[in-house]
Amino acid sequence: MSNPITTSGLKNGLVSTDHLSGESTQAWVGRHSTSVELTKPGGNTLTTTWTSANGRQSVSTDRAPNETDESFLLRHILDYSDGMVPEPPIP
């Protein structure tokens, strides 16, 4: 059973990305980030969760005043990518 990378707080609901057999972690995170980038925020907080070797991890980002959707999404992608450096996702 795969442990997906999941982002919530999006206009059309969750974006959840399962690991593909033989796929590198970098490619998996990249696919998830591309999917998130193609959406729109549904509010003022985005949260991404994943499972690392140390258990469930979560990173939340709050929208800054007057921040555009695009900037907010990109900042959140950077936030969770930074969080995955010490706690990389495992399938």
C-alpha cells in the first residue's frame, strides 16, 4: 500500500499523488508539485502531508495579505519541499 503525498486547502479538494513503481522520490515529489501548481487555493491555508521513515509529516502555509493564488501555491510548494529534505517521503 502506497503512502501518498497529499495537499489540502485547494478549491477542488485534495490533490493526492501515489508513488509509481520504480520512480525516484524526486520524480514523485515533482509530479505532486506539478499537480498542485495547476490548481487554485480554496482558502488561506494549504497543508501537505506525507509519510517519512519517522512517521507522518505535515507542512502548512498561510496566505500573506494580498498574495496572489500563484504566489501562494509556489510558496507552499517551496515550504513543503524544504520540509521533505530532512524527512523525505517514503512510498
